[in-house]
Amino acid sequence: MQHFAIVVLENLNYSDVVGSPSAPYINGLIAQGGLATQYYANTHPSIGNYFAMTTGEIITNDDNYDGVASIDNVVRELQAASKSWKVYAQSLPSQGYLGGDVYPYLRRHNPISYFSDVQPPSQLNLNIVNFSQLATDLADGQLPAYSFIVPDAQHDAHDCPGQMNQNCDVSVRLAAADTWLSQSLPQLLSNPEFQQSGILVITCDEPRNDDTNGGGRVATVLVGTGIKTGYQGTVTYDHRSLLGLSMTALGVSTIPNGAGSAPQMTEFFQ
């Protein structure tokens, strides 16, 4: 596999998404690819789940965390394997930005910004770019091996569209996220290079009100090269499984912090 992309949505129960009329685009992707029906977040709130899918460890449950994570992580292993990577973050204030929230950009949804590997004097933070850069990279044939795509808080179902709150119904937040995905992902999925050798995973950090298996059940969709069409997986997974899948798919031999021992998502492949 040459390309692996992850998109993370926010605070959605499995039942909010699967079969919802508010998410026609996501459900269309489910029909085209695979759905993990027993995929669970690792913890609450958001930040620990983002770390689990990029380091294999929760690290912290403090959404206001502003420390430096020095443990092994996707960036370190991708660099060691000479694999390119980027974070594409919507509403990022500037290329390489490592600071706190500038709404609607929320730093806790961008776990790579905390890694010691990207802190100065390293210049790897310059691989953290605004989402708008994706179109340019696709046009220039510069799509990295690993893409971590971060919609902002008004397009990831965290907040109401155009508002800094969660007072609207979850269906409204989901519809805004689904619309953003429908406008943003076709450029990736229709790219000839990605179609030849690429996998996209859409997941949620955590559900709204479920603690099953530690963090609660969320919808996780897989689309791309070699993924079974219309397949519904029944094995129990968590965000460490996604970390394992991303590394294995790209041929990276070391899966950080023992996440390779989590159930691996091989059932989705033809």
C-alpha cells in the first residue's frame, strides 16, 4: 500500500451515523467499502483517543494538555521507514502551527502537534499544514504516504455549523460533517494514485454517551484498495487497531508501544 489516510469525526454514537439520513455520504462509503461494527473508543474525553490511534497509548485524559509527548509514535516510525506524512488540518492558523486552540481549530484533535519529534529545532512541524494544501499536493503528485485529516470543530460534528456550541441536535452536527466530507474527500478518492494503492478510514474519537469497552462504540468505515465491498466486520477493535492497520498497510515494521498486539483489521481485505 502506498497511501493511508485517516479522518476523525467527533462525539458520535455508532447509531447516530450508520443508516442515518443525515449522513448520506458516509453511508454511501459504507456501501462501497467496509464497516467495523464492533469498533470501540479507548477512553473519554477526546484527547486520549487521538493519542491511542497515533501512539498506541492514551497518554492523558486532559483535553487541556499542553505538554510534549516523547513516546514512540507514528511520526517517528514513518520517518525511520522513510515514509512521507502530513497533517491536513482545517482552519489551522499557519503552516507548522504548534500552539493552542484558535477556534474553530482545536489542538486536541491534532495529536501529532504534541509529539517531541515535531518540536523545534526540528522542522517536521512544517508537515502540519492547512487542509487546503491537500488539493495542491494531489495536483502536484505529492500525496504523502500517511495523511491525518483534521476537520475543524464546525465540520467534524463537534459543534453546530457556524457556532461555537453543541446546542443543536446531533443530526444537524452530523449533517454538517457529512456535507464537508462529501465536498472534501472526492478529490482524494478520485485521485488515480490513491485509487491504485490507497486506503481511507473514517472513524470517530468517541461516542456521545457510551462507555462500553472503555470508550464506547463508534462507526469506523474503510474504503480503498483491496477492501471488501459492502463488508461488515464483526471482530472487536479499538483505536490501537487503527494504528496497527496504518503501519502495516504502509509496510512499517514497528507498530508503536505494543499496539500490534491489539486485534488487527485484516478481515476487511479481499
